[in-house]
Amino acid sequence: MLVKEEAKRRIKLGCAAAGALVAALLITTCPIPGLSYQATAVLGILIMAIVWWITGVLPEFVTAVIMAVLFVVVAGISVGATFSTFASSTWWLLLSAFTLGVGMKTSGLMRRIALAIVRKFPRTFRCQVIAQLVTGTVLGPLIPSLAVKGAMLAPLAMSIGDELGYERQGKRATGLFAAMLVGIRTVAPTIVSASVTGYALMATLPADVQEQFNMASWFVAALPWLVVVLALNYFLIMGMYGRGEKAGSSSETVGAPGNAQSFKQSSLRCGTRFVGAAECADSKQDEAGNSAGEPSRGGTDLNDNQSIPDGLGPLSVVEKRMLAIILMTVVLWATEPFHHISAMAVGLAALVFMFVLKVIDVLAFKSGVNWTSLLFIGIALGLGSVFAEAGLNDWVMQTCGPAFQALAGNPYLLVLGIGVITVVLRFLIVSEVAYLNLLMAFLVPMAASVGVNPWVLGFSAYALVIAWFAKYQSPIYLAAFYAVDGKMAKHSELAKYCGVYLATCLAGLVVCVPYWQWMGLL
């Protein structure tokens, strides 16, 4: 074991040195025709950062900080351009989105909504697959962290499979896991607020395109893709996992009176497992609520371990407050074209109200918000400004323009080509946000020259940016897989389904082409 760890460490150090060497050679020799020293230095530093991100030499945000400092010190890029995102509305919107996720999680509202949705469906494999797809889709706009949703919904899906008698790591348990993952992820590219990646992608678009694509118009443009991908995955999951395996002792029939108690116990057990998957912040808030005389939010009473009749009890005061905040926030985000209040202002107002109404406190804010991700995203989003100041955008257009123009001549090849390239490159560029920022920094300047709306290019990449062939590729997959300790489904089987899922995403893009042409985007 020690030998393997030492070998891994040496490989990482070797890759780090190789990346730094490539950057040094480019900066000192400036061999790229048509590029200034500044532009060449930017490319060299970026290559080094990409190598370090791929190999995990340092945490992502640390590599990003080093890259930013080198941009300023070595390449001579202005501080304003390098750190431009931190002075933009986008970064503050991301901060409010992360904080909303903290409020949804610590209040227990996320757990309650998920359980309520699932319990509305009969106890057949077919209906529970639909339940998983619907749950992820409905919860999508409410919280921007896909990893949090995966970590919270995976234990629930495994509990349902246990109650139905499905063998863990068997076909039907694997099908439920796949449906849960598909439901969480598929809605993300269609609703900006469903993932921080959506906000990051929006920030890469030119100002006039951002005005064209508010949250409502973005969803309208992406709706056919969502419908096609969800429908295809439902039928594929049923075909691949819904046959050939019988349930255990639990019947798969709709709950009859005789089965009512069993289903009630299943609901309680789901709630209990959910509490087990939650972080200690939930437990602390439960204890604080109970000490103040408020009802418990968990599936069991944490004090005497007695079952609560409905599995969760009535809405707590904190849950009611968080529900009001999230509903108002989502409504104002969706109706921005009518009231013209910026999404950033709405998000920050929601953040303030969470403090005023005591949904979260300073400790939860400090520990719950992923500050390292916010730092990384802020620097990565500044790549567009860095490229523009260095003159790389013009060089890319001149160098790659003819090839891109040839690809753009056929809209079907265009969207499929971007999707396939995305799948391949995601083996190397681990961060979804970093990949989309790098891609759009090159593609946005070229899009205008061929009459293609940059949103189409960004969405085509976003639709295929998730992959879990290898575990390291997807934080969402990792969070869900390890939330149940890998006991629900084998990675080898889920990796096979990843190929199936990505194929449905490509099919959805093909279906969207005539729709986007009708909208004037292609």
C-alpha cells in the first residue's frame, strides 16, 4: 500500500513538473506564430493549470489561484481582468445560490419534499422509476447543488428498493439508482437555478445573449431536450432493469389495505435513513427546535426513538420560513422579464431573509457554503476577460475559424460534434465549470462569425458535460454513490448506463435542431 501511494505521489509530482516545464518553454521561447508574448504566456500558464487539474496535484482552487497570480505577474494581465468575476453580478448570484442550498438542507425542507413526492406513487418498479425521475426534476430548480441532491436522494432510493425486496446491486436496485441520478441531472441544463454550472455558463455568454436568455426563455429553448431525454431514459431503464428479476418478500402491487402498515413502515424507514445521511447541522437544528417546543422534522423522534405517525410530522417553523423564501425567490427569478429586478438582487435578498428569519446562522453560513468552489469558479470565469485582454480571441478566430465554419454549415453535425468532443475532453478536464469556461472562451468569438447563437454552443456542451465512466469525472455521481457506500449498485453497471444516458442526450440535441432553427438560434 505504501509503495502504491509513493508511486502515485511521484507520478503527480512528475506531471506537475511537466506542466510547469511546458509553460516555461512557451513563455521563454514564444514559438507560436501570430501570438504576442502576453498571449503565449497566458496559453502556457493555462496549459500548466489544466495538467495540474487533471492530475490533482493540488486542490482545484489552489491551482486556480496560482494560475491567476501568474497571469498578473508573468503575463502582465491586469488585476481587473484576471479577477473581473468577483466584481460582477454572477459571483454574488452564485453566493446566494449556494446559501439557498444550505438553507434547504439544514431546515429539512429538501428531505420533506422528496419524501412527499415519492410517497404519492404506488409500490411498483415502474411507478418508483417515475417517482425518482419526477423527484429530481421537481427539486431541480430549488437548490443549485446537484451533489447535495444526490447525497440526500440516494439513501432514499436505496430504502425504497429494500422495502420492495430488490436485491442490492441487482438489476432493479441499479435501475432505481440510475433513475434517481438521471432525474437529478437532466433538469440541470434546462433550468439555470438547478445547478451552479448553469449560472457559470450564463456568465460566459455575451451581454446581449444574457439579456435574451433569462430563466424563462432558457427553459423554453431547452424544453424539447428535457422531454426527449427523460422519456428515452424511462423506457431504457424499464427495458434494461425492469425485467428478469423478481422482488423479494414485498409485493409489487399497489398498496392494498393489508399492505398499508408495511408501506407506512417503509416511509418511516426512508425518513430515518435520510436523517442518517444528513450532516450534523440538521441534527443540531432538530435539537434546537425540540428544545423550543417545535415538532421534530425527522422520520423518528431523536429523543425517545418513537415513530412519528406521518414519518416527518407537521412543518416546523423553520421549514415554513424556508419554504416561503424559496418560493418567492423562484417566482421572482422566473418572472424577471416582467419586474426587471436582477436575479442577483433577488438572490441576495433571499440570503438576507434567511438570516433575519433565523433559517441559518453565521456558523451554518461559514461551514455550509462551499467557499473553495466559489473561489475556483470566480477565477475560472475570468478566463474570458483574460483571453480578450491578451488578444487570444482574435487569434483563435483566425486559426480555427475555417474549421468551425465548415462544421457550422450543418447544424446537426455542429451540435453533435460539440457534444462528442465534450465527452472525450471530460476525461481530461475534471471540472465541469472549468471545461465550459475554457470551451466558451474559444467558441463565443467564433459563433458570431458564422451566425450561430452562442447559447446553442454552450447548451450543446452543457447537455453532455456530465459523465461517470470514471468516478472522478462527476461530483454528483460520487456524492450519490458514496452516500449509500456503493451498496445499491455496482460502478461497472452504472458506467455502462452512462454511455446509454449520454446517447439519449445526443438524441435530444438532434431533436432540438429544427426547433432552434424555428426560434432563429441556428
